[in-house]
Amino acid sequence: MNAALQPVLAHGVGGRQDLPLTLGQLLAGAAAALVVSFLVLGVAWRSPRLDPAAGRPVRLPTVPPLVPRLIGIALLGVLAWTFTLPDTADNPAAGLVYVLFWVGLVPLSLLLGPVWRALNPLRTLSLGFTARRPLPESVGYWPAAAGLFAFAWLELVAPDRATLPVIGTWLAVYAVAMLAGAFVYGPDWFTRGDAFEVLSDLAGRLAIIGRRPDGTLVLRNPLDGMAGLRAAPGLVAVVVVLLGATFYDAMSGALFWLRFTQENGLPAPVTGTLGLLGVMGAVALAYTVATRAAGRRGHTSAERTPGELAHSIVPIVVGYVVAHYYSLFVLEGQRTVALLLDHPDFDPWTGVITPTGVANVQITAIILGHLVGTVLAHDRALKLFPRAQAMTGQVPLLGLMVAYTVAGLLLLFTG
């Protein structure tokens, strides 16, 4: 990213002295919270309770579909306009793509549901397309997983990634790929093929307003919405890419990684690519081993379990996104809007960005994300495993949650 973004891209707090607890106390407390929640769930939550069809019907003002489509096209026009401006640090294109869009899509979806489906200008441009062949079920979420990895590589590894040629080339290639998919498989291709629609859908399932499977708009328990996410090809890859990219982002700012990047003799993009793949591979390995072990201990299919439990990783991903990008979104989001309005000398409001305040937000987001993930995994395990093995089958999942929590906090607060 450009130089203006660099000071904010250290997503952690200022240092250990800024924490309300020592790092050791924080890690022990987080692990204890997960263990206690696991034991409490085992005693108090003995049958599946989450129901995607639950919720109280609500009526909201109807918005014609044309309105969000026009908004999406207008946003695309604003982005296109930034490419007519000089390619300098004051160009808002990088902030639009990496901050307002990429980071902002998660909190927006948490509030309003899967909004990118309605706003997506590429979906709007493909409205006249008709499916020439059905989308094979085996394709699933794999195109979205590939798109998310490609964007993570662009954001975290690509050389000159804040420059207009790099951003523009990536977006153009992505747009052509998505429109080609829609040309062959129809506009429904975007539901599982578009990386950003999938991200918005995953986060939007945690919104308190959502739709039942029959389309009824309801006020609901957010966990009921997430429980409706079913296993599908490529879903595990999506959550692994999202979580692994966030872990790598934290690791890339750590002193040990910066020193390794400078001293290993390889070009930085090569080191970055290998590092990104390595972290994602470690996340995938830990997830696969734990969930397959849970399936074997729970006397069910070890091959089926990873996909069935993938939904429990989504709140963890959301927690890390909030933790890592909170200060970036608040500060650089304001700066990007100021640049769009031609106020390059604007000083962002920093009232909610203090070392202790940021630390509290980060700790809360990470631990809460894991606690919610534990509840989701427990409820699904009660459906997957025989009653006698329901708790013992979850022990590997508890270990996975503790490992992810410890690794995430270590990366966040030692970077």
C-alpha cells in the first residue's frame, strides 16, 4: 500500500505496556474462557437449539432492487474516476479498495446482511445473461476461494500494490473472470463464485435481520442465521483463506518476519507468497486434523466433519477482521473520504483510537469470535455425533479453538 497507509498498517497496539493485562495473563484468560464455555455448554446445552427457520417476521420499508443497483454502479463510477487522477499518495483509489470496500464490507454486512449481492455492479452488468449450462455442484465455493486468495495476495504481497496500474489490472482481470462465469452459468454464478459476495454473505449471516430459507424477513438470533450455512465444496477453503490471510497480515508486521524477509536473499514478493501460502497451509492443517479427529471420536464420517463445521470459523474470521483493521478503518477510512472530497490536509478524528481502547476492542473481538465459534461447533456437533460421543467428539475442536486464539493473540500483540 502507499506510504500514507503504512503507519496504520501495524494493526496491533503500541506494545505490551498498553495492554490492561500482561500477555501471559491474557493468553491464560482467553484459553480458560474457552474451556469454561465448553464445560458449561456440555451441561446446559444438551440438544440442538439453533434453527435457520427461526425468527420473528418483521416488516421494513421496501427498497426497489433498482436503487441498490444504481448505488453499486455509482460506486464503480467513483472508483473509475479515481483512475483519472494522478497516481500519488493523495489518490483515494487504494483507500477505496483496501479500506472502505474490503474492510468496510464486513461491518456493513454484519449490520445489514449480505448487501453486496444487491450492490454488486458486476451482477448488475450481467442481468441480461442467461445460463448456457448449469453450474456443477462440485464447483461450489472454489471460485470464491480462489478470488479471495488472489485479493489477499494483492493486498499483502504484490509489489506496488497501492499504485493505479496494479490495482486497475487486478480489478480488470477479476471483472472479466466474473462476467465470463456469469455469461456461461448465468447471474446466479455470483452467489458462490464472486469472492466479495461470498464474504458479504458469510458475515451477513451474523446480522440480527435476515431471511429464513423460505425468504421471510425476520428478526433473529444471529447464531440461527449462521447455523443455516451448510457444507459445500470449497467452503472450507474459503474460511481457511480468510483466516490464514488475517494471520499472515499480523505476522508480516512482526520483527522476526521483517528480519527474515530482508536477510533470506529472495525477492520480497517470493518470500511473501511463500509466507502467505505457509500460514494458510498451517491453518488448513490444524483445522483438518482437528475436525477429522472430532469426526472419528464422535463416531461419524471424518471426511464429512470439516465441511459441516466450517461455519464455526466464520465468527472467528469476523473477530480477527475487527481486531486487525479497527484502527485502519477508522483513521484511513476518514482520510479516504477526505481525499474523495478533495481535502488532502484533513486530520482524522482519533478520539476512539487510543492504545488501551484499541487493545480492548481487539481482545474482545478475538475472544468473542472464538466463543461464538465454540457455540456453533457445539450445536452442530450435537446433530452430527451420537449423544454418547457428543462431548468427547468435541475435544479436538476445543483444542483447535484454543490454538487459534493463542496464535492470533500472539501475532496481534507481539507484532
